[in-house]
Amino acid sequence: MAPPISSSVIDSVLVQWGERLFYPGNRIVKMAPQPRLNILLRRQAALIRRRIEATVTRRAPQVMVKVTGGGRGMGAIAAHFRYISKNGQLAFEDERGVVQQDKEALHDLAEQWRLGGSLIEETSPRREAFNLMLSMPRGTNAQIVLMAAREFAQIELKDHFYVMVLHEHQENPHVHLSVRAESMGGRRLNPRKADLHRWRETFAERLRVYGIEAEATHQATRGEGRRYEHLWQRKAREEGRLHNAPEPMKSGEAYQRSRVGALQAWAHIVAALKTSDQPSDRELAERITRFVRESAFAKEHGREREREVPPHSQTRDVERVAARDRPGPEIER
């Protein structure tokens, strides 16, 4: 067994590789511990440890924030309003916090959207609204899901018209949220992949504020490869019309590259934790190993063995970190 490595070096490895697992694309962390920054480093490492524990040990439920479509014109937008509110039978809430449950009020809301900014024609060549769905697994308190979705919208969709409706009559509580693409200041919403991940992080964080265990890790971090279903597929499955259809899975070079990259990051973290003089760190390394071994990606490729960087590479990596004498850890945003 390798001799114990200092806690600051282990923390640096956790921050460097944990950032890649839990915050990919947001920032790159160069590990180079220095005593004057040990407090910051410990805080960053503690956050990564909490994310690892939630994902690996507690298997915290993953939030879903999905763009399910959008209206190209006021006709499609109004139709979606009627669909999510059951034609006004379910309570709907707008960006002002006004809650209504009335067919006429729903019509008035649609007219407000039509005229509130650039005119939205009955049909339009561009997407004038985005339809989102924020969801949690069965058993989650539906009212807390609604409160978290409300706070999510206040943070991420401020300066936009939006309307939300809670659905709790199906298996999993979820909120349908329709947002006008053009903001009140004239800027247009154009959600990209990075935006969707940030939205998931925000929704999960608001749920945790209310005491709900929730995570927003990437599928690559969890070794998963499931494709999210289209809305029509989900409805058909709920109605029993797709019960024999296989679950759609991802494939291709980008899929392979992201999963292998995640496995490499996990391997570096395991290698560092195994050198710790803390039993809790070494135990966490074992739990990570089991988690990776049981992942869908590992099973798919028949890799029922521990995912590790070769021992000589692990030693060089940790020793290289320990020998560095540059300011750090430096965070590039």
C-alpha cells in the first residue's frame, strides 16, 4: 500500500477531477495546493465530497428539467395553456405569482402574451414560447416540487412572461412551465445544453433548501446512456401503448468519449482517496468503485472490474501534485 498522502493533495485531486464530473464546461481547476489557500481548498473539496456521497452512496433522485417543445405562434401557445391546465380546471400561476383557475382567465392570459411585447401572430415561423417540464420521482411532495419550480422560474426566467401548472395526478409530480421566448426587455431566450444543466442544478438546489434529496449530475458521471423520451412517447408509455418498446439508449463517438472521460475522472479520485490516512476516505473509494462497476456503461461493455488509472500513473500523478510549488488552486472561469 502506498504511503499516506497529505490531505491538501487529496483535496486538490478531488477538486480538479470532481469539477470535471459535476461541473463540466463551467470551469477548469488546476490543482496546486498552497497553505494560504487551504481553507478555500477544503471548502471546495467538502462540496465535491457531498456531491459524491449524494450520487454514489445515497443515490439521490435526479431532477429532470426538459424542454418538451414550444409554440410557433399564439394558436399553439394558447393550445398548450389549455392542455396543461385542463382548459382552466387546474390552477395556473404566472410570473407575478397570481394563481387563477378559470377558463376566461386563461384566455385573458393568452391575450396578455399576444400583446405583451412584440406582437405574436396566430402562426409564426419562429418559436415564440418554450415549454418546460420540471419533474421528480414518485413519492416526492408535490407542493414542494411546485415551490421549488416557482423559485427556479424566479431565478432563471426573470424578466419573462411565464405560466406554470402542477400535475400531481400522474405517477411522478411535475410542473409544466411555458415561458415567452422574448423577454420584457426584448431579449430572446435560446436555451442550450449548458443552460439546461444550469437549470437542473438550480432546481435541485431549491429542492434541497426544502429538505428534499435531489441531484443534477450528468448521465456521463453516472455511467448512464438513456435518451429522454419525446412527450408523445412518454404519454404513450403511460397509457400502456409502448410497454414492449425498448428503452432508447445513446450511442456514438461523443457518448463513448464522455463516458470514458468520466471513468478516468472517477479513477483519479479513487486513486487519491485510497492513499488517504482517513478510513472514511478509503471507504468512499470502495463505494465509488462499486458504483462505477454497477453503472450501465460498465455493464454494457462487460467491464466488471475496477476502473483505475495504472498504478504507476496514479503514483506519478499524486507525486507530481505534491511536488508542485505554484500558486493555487487556480480556477479559470
